[in-house]
Amino acid sequence: MKANQVFSLEGKVALITGASKGIGEAIARIFAANGAKVIINSRKQEELDKVAASIKAEGGECTGIAANAGDIAACKILVEQSIALYGGIDILVNNAASNPVFGPVVECEEWAFDKIMNVNVKAPFELGKLIYPIMKERGGGSVINISSIAGLTPDPGLGMYSVSKAALNMLTKVCAKEWGKDGIRVNSICPGLIKTKFSEALWQDEKWLNRFVKMAPIARMGTVEEIAGMALFLASSASGYSTGNIFTADGGVTI
């Protein structure tokens, strides 16, 4: 079988949260380029429309639906609109994330804790519950949670973010174990330092960046395209026997 057949997403519908920029946008582009009908989500419709228009100009199929992933009622509407548009969902990428604070956990206020946990854990939990019966009826599907190596080992200043990503990794394993019998695979990707606007505060800090690069056998930051390539593997039949796994893409930092 040829590689383009193994990695094909023809006939599949993919919903990607946090997809107006960065890793989410890169995943949307590679999914659309490989045949998927893509629904991208973030909070601002204008930004989504620009990305969707660009993907369409490249020959892909893409629609933007604005919704706050941290709002459970909005998540339900997002799924309903996606089904109305394409009839179902075969791939869910939980990429939306929040980290409004940087510092020790003792300084993390309740509002920040709630926002981090709502977006990073509760939204994937609720979206997973919403898409489960849809994927089950369609004979299976793939859920991909974009986690972080911070969920494997705590990062200084990113305490609550680390906690949320550790929870997301366990949610991945729990859902994989419960949903495997229905043909639904659930995996996590844990990126290291990727050059995105979300991580800008880290890689613009020269001292922090130098420390990271020294730790990484591949002595550089990663790119959004490198994470998107792994997401394509997990969305496609190439990874048909993989579920409940926590994949790292970190330049070797966690070795």
C-alpha cells in the first residue's frame, strides 16, 4: 500500500479546536491537504474565516465555527453545528489551551485555576462525551489530545498548566480503555517547545531558550508542522493499532 493511501483522510470529517493559529492551524492544513473536511474552531470568527479561506485557496475543504472551548454550552453548539454541516465527526483534535499565569502554584488565583482546568481538561472531557455516540454510530474514530511535556514533568512557573496536562494525559488513557471496543482510538501528543504565539513568552526569553536547547538532543525548537505530521499519523489508518498512547515530540528533552 502506498503512503498516500495509508495517510489519506478522504471522506473523514475533522473538528479541531484552537485552530486559528499555531499548532491547530497547521493540523487543519495538513488534514485538509490529505482529504479531510475540516472544521476549525476558536473564539474569533474573523480569524477562522481567514484560515478557512487560505485552506480553500489551496484546494482543501474547511469551515470555521467560533465558540469558546471553555464554555460547555458553546461546546455543545459547536458539535451540533458541525454535524449539521457535514453529518458527523470522525476525528476530534482537542488543541485549545489556556495558561493565563506564570509563576508558583501558591500564587495561582482561583479564577486562573478555573480557566486553565476548564479549557485544558473540562473542554476535552465534554467534547469527548459529545462526540462519542457520533463516532460509535459511524463505526469508530480518532480523538487526539494536544497535551505537553509539562504534563509529564513539572515545568518551573507552569505549575497549574502542568497539572492540567497531566490530567489530560490520564483522560486520554481512560477514554482509550473505555472506547476501544467501539473502534474509537484516543491518543495524546506532548510537544516540547514549539515556536508559536502561545509559547512566545518562553522562547523570547533568551536564558530560558538556551537552557531548553542545551537539554534537547535535537538542539532547537520544534515547528508546528512537525506536530501536525504526528497528528496526521494518529488521525489516519497508519496508526490503526495505537490507542491510549502519550506521544512526545520534544527534540528528546524527556529522554
